[in-house]
Amino acid sequence: MIDSFTFMINDDDVLALRNAVAHLADSGYCEVRVLERLELSDISGLLWRALPIYREEQLSVRDVLTSAIDLFLLQGAIPPTEFDRLFNKTDQDALIRTGVLFIDDKGFALARVSLFPVGNLLIFSDHAWCKLPHPGCAEVPYDQVMSVGADSRWLERITLRRRVGSALDLCTGSGIHALLAARHSQRVVAVDISQRAARCTRFNVQVSGAANVEIALGDLFEPVDGERFDLITANPPFVPSPLNSLGFRDGGRSGEDVQQRIVTGLPHHLTQGGIAQIVTELGERDDNLISDRLRRWLGDAPMDILILRLREHSAANYAIGHAQGDYDFGEFLDSVHDWAGNLRAQGYSRIVSVLLVFQWSDPESGPPWTRSEEAPPPLRYAGIEVEKLFNAERITRKADFHEILERSKLLRAGQIGLIESRVLGTALQANAQAQLLGTALPIIQWLDPLEKTILELIETPLKYLELLALSGDLNLDEKTVFTAVSLLIRRGLVVLISDQDCN
Ligand SMILES: C[S@@+](CC[C@H](N)C(=O)[O-])C[C@H]1O[C@@H](n2cnc3c(N)ncnc32)[C@H](O)[C@@H]1O
């Protein structure tokens, strides 16, 4: 019987383990190289069901990178020859002494925890596939620390990476977001209610050498009572479950026990000018919209909310996807019944994966607003794009927006892909779908014919008054053009530049 990993390390071993991990990184073990080798566009696309295929197709050439991927990401076992090529004797000793790796009775090396590449950062956490018959895996206790999953990566990609004084990562799990924030924050506090998760975060902090991360064991904001932060990140448990046994994913019957308390706490913990970013899932029905609930949870705090809707599941599909009883049809159908019944009782007809962004409202931009956009999950860094969406929304709401417009030139924000649709046999005009190309958040926008015409007109930077003159030739009045231009700016398809920037 092999004990589960405890995420505890002697002070004397920290440096040795840090060196071993650094040597692994030097050998090319990072997200980009792993993706290339596995021929994946997104590392979240890794499937345990495909393990034999990866090994036979993508990992058939057994070089150092292959061995590292097999050992630290695919929960594999590597033979002594590969182990000796991957690590020198000092690193091997450090990894075995600290319990990260062990050698089985055939001399193969196996890992008790996975090491997830996130860009060029390496994060230890419990294995992703805890049901695989892998020693060190079946023994992982109930309070398993969440692996770096798709939702962890979505949050990583939209978090705004600007220099800040203080950052707070709630529900930190492995500590991934705390460690990323440590790179651009003076001080980071990482909070988790699970002792094992807090130990895992401490372990990762020790191995990374980051000196500015404090780890707090506790319930959400309780350990930071009275404090405010410039950046707050959270990936809380969110599954609306009838079971109360899903560990780090369990969000209670409504799924929103934790989210609600986080959103309610934001006004007391976010600095003016700060930003809070949350990845989660929320239930919804046409008469019970996520946007309304978030606003209610904020109370009367004047905050703007951006909701990026990434994926939607019908309640039925969600229930089927979560039901348990793989080997027993009767058990499985009973479980579907329980899950579907719970979702119905909560008043949800669909479950939506969302990225939520909160900022204090700008008084010059009028009352607080909530904006909702459909966007597929980001495949790369999208923090700046999120900030641009906020800024575009705010500028169009300013009382003096009209004057700002008259002082500036208009420019298309970049290359725009257009798909036109026509309804044949009717008098309806054509509409088009527009997408700003090359973005990490590829939001698709509907354009009416006027908006499309304006986009075509601003081939080169154009003053608003020049645009009005051109539109006059098309018999368009100022108010119509103003509304259309505002919408194009708000959607990020058109940007304003000052006269000086054009020269
Ligand atoms: C979905 S995991 C997220 C882990 C990590 N942040 C990530 O993105 O990979 C949720 C984490 O929230 C923690 N958690 C649950 N309830 C909490 C609470 N009331 N206060 C603090 N942490 C909590 C769980 O222990 C778990 O580690």
C-alpha cells in the first residue's frame, strides 16, 4: 500500500526539490512544448481515455520530454533507463526522498502527484484522474486537491496581469492563481478551507521560491477581514449537486453557496480601481437570469459587471453528465433522476459556464451596468481584451461621449471577419456576423446593414464629422449614425484614436 502524498516537505529538502523542478523545466517541460508534443491545441483537452493513443502515437519517441509528460502528466510509469536520462542522481534522490516519486518493485518510477505546466510555471497537485489504477492515486483522500483543470486555465487566461500592490486568491486549491499573481503583485494572500489544499499551495510556494505569498486556512474572506485588494481571483466550487460528496467541486444543492458569499463580499474587499475575476458555473432560467442574481448579491454597491458566457448545458444534459453508476443501469437512472430533480427544484433550466469580472463603477459613466457576452473559452491570454471591453463600455456611457467622439478619429480595431446572411424571397435586409480576428476572446457580434456600412467606410482613420458627411450622402441622420458608431465602439470593432496618434 502506497501512502498518498502529504504535500509536506522538510526545510532542508526545499532547495533540492526546487533544483530538480528547475532541471525539468530546463529540459523543455512547459505548456507550449507539451502541447506541441501531444499535438493538442489546448492542454485541457487531455483525456484519460486516450492515454494508450498518446503513448503509441505522440509519445512513441521516448526522449526526455516524452518521459516527463508520461511521468508527471499522464500518470504513467517510466523504466529506469528513462528515469536516469530524465534526472541526475541528486535530483532523483530529492524527488524520491520528498515522496513526489517512488520506484515500484520492477524498478519503474511513478509520481504520487502530477506536475501541471501552466505557461512556464509548474504546479504540483493531486492527479487529474483519481480513478485510474495508479499507485499513489487510488489512495488520494476525499479532500483531493483540484488538478489544474479547464476552469483553472480559463481563469488564468482572463486574469488581468497588471502590476498591483495586493492580490487575494480565494478557493486557491493548488495555489495556481496565487502563484501567477505573485509575479505581478507585491503581496498575495491565498485562502482555502481545506487543509490539504492549503498544504498543497504552501508546497508549491516553497518549490517556486516565491517570497510574497501568504497562505491562510479559512472560509473565504474570513482570514482577511477588514482588508482590501487590487486583484481578487476565485474559482469556487460550483456544481449544483444533490450529493454533498463532490469535494472541491461541491457547491451545495443550489451550486451557488460559495459564489454568492464571494460576490456579496467583493464590495468590502476590492480597492477602488481594483478588479475581481471569477470563473464558475451558474444555473439559469429565462425568469431567473444570472445577471439579475449577481446584481442582487452585490446589494447597492456601485459595481460594473462583465459576464462572459462560455458554455451552456441544458439541465437534462447536465444531469446525465453528472449522474453516477457507470456499471449499473438502474443506479445510473436513479442518479439522473436525483440530479435532474435537484436542478428543477433550484429553478434551473440550463447551467452556464461563466467568467465574471467586477470593477467599481466610474461615476462619469453613469449608473452601474451589467454586460453579458457569449465567447468561447479563451485559448490564450485575454486579460487585456477584458480590460478593453470594460473601457469601451465606459467611454460610450460618458456624459461627454459626443464631444469625445467629435475630437477623435475612428478606426477599425483590426481585421474583421464577416459572415453575411440573407433571407431569400423577403424584403428583409441583410444582416452580418462580425468577429474581430486574432483575438483571444472571439466574440461574435451581429451587425445591421448600417453598422456594416460604417465599418466599410472607416477603411482608414476617419473623423466622426467626416463620417457624418459621408453618411449624409446615404441619407442617414446624425442620431442614427451616432447610435451605430457607439455600438461599434462598445463592441470593440471600432476604436477611437486621438488626432496625434494618427500622425
Ligand atoms: C474548484 S477548486 C479551485 C482550485 C483552484 N483555485 C483552481 O482554479 O484550480 C475550489 C477550491 O475551493 C475550496 N473551498 C471550498 N469552499 C471554500 C470556502 N468556503 N472558503 C475557502 N475555500 C473553499 C476547495 O477546498 C477547493 O480547493
